[in-house]
Amino acid sequence: MPQPSGDMCRPPSWELFKRGMDLVITGGLVAVLGPMMAAIAWWVRRDSPGPAIFRQRRAGRGGRPFVLLKFRTMRTDADPYGDSPRDGADPRLTRIGRWLREHSLDELPQLLNVLRGDMSLVGPRPLYVQQIAEWTDWQRRRLAVKPGLTGLAQVAGRGALTREDKLALDVEYVMTRSTRLDLRLLWQTLAGGWRAEGIYEVRYSQDRVQRGGDE
């Protein structure tokens, strides 16, 4: 995949506009989806023992750690840093967890991360803090922006892509980001949000089948 070119910097006015767009859209989504999120939380707890919300430290902008929120999709005895499920038959997944993953509804609590300023609606997906040490200087450019709920890698294939492909697309987003691109990615995400393709990790890396999950 070719390396992108472009200017990583954007004027402060663009950053303020992006934050404003995040707050307006996310605030509306939380107001509309709040009852459904409450119902999902109740369902998760009823389906299996444990909390409804899964919390995990991830790398934010500049590599600063923050606590990512998701609806819990696995049993509480599953290793939180283990390999990502490769299909819906993974025994670690709960019944509702499998359904939530396949419809991307497990990510809904991250709307609260966006409201808190940890994340943006659009940007590279937040990865593990310990993964930063494995990246090249070029790949670390993805840390120049806040992580997002969705991004180029998500609309391009998600789990069907290798780690290297995802990192390249993340850097491409950083180098070419714009309001028009953000709106296009949001639309593509909403249009394909109920598709199960690419949900599960198929091939983590170009030289390893799997070694830890991205999402």
C-alpha cells in the first residue's frame, strides 16, 4: 500500500469545528439511542454474569492512555488482551455478545468517550498502549489525532485487513483528513453498520496469523 502524502497539521479553526461536529452529532445520538443503550446494558447483564460495560486502557491522541468503553461481549473469565475472536463460534463470546459484535452495537458506549473528549467520531481506531512500541515512526503518525469510532480502515474491510494495512489507512486518514472525508466515512459506516462482513479478525498480520486483537 503506497505511503500517503500531505500535511499532518490543520488550523485550530478546523479542530474546533471537528470538535463541535462531534458534540452536536454525538449529543443527538445519545439522546435518541439512550433508551436502546439502557436496554442493551440490561440484556448483557441478564445474559451472563458480570458488568454490562467493558473498560480497557487504550492509546489516545499522542499516545496518552484513556479508558475505552464497550458493551461486554465476552465472558468475564476471558483474557481481555487475548486474541480477537475469529468467528461467531468462539466459546468466549456470550450469546448477546455475538449479536452485538456482528451489528457493531458493542461500540455504542464509545459515544460517551466522544462526549468526554477522549475520542472523535472519525479517526483511527484506538489500539492497545503497548502496541505503540512495535510501530515505525511513520505508523506512529496515526497518534497525531484523536482515535475514532470509525475510520478509513473500518469502511475498507476491518478484520479482513492485516495490521499493516490498517495502520497504513490510519496514517492516510491523518494526512488527508477533512470535514468532507469525515462526513463520507460517517455515511459509509451508517450505511454498512448492520453488515457482519469484516467483524472478525481473519489475518492479524502479514507475517503472523494472529497475535492480539485491534478492537
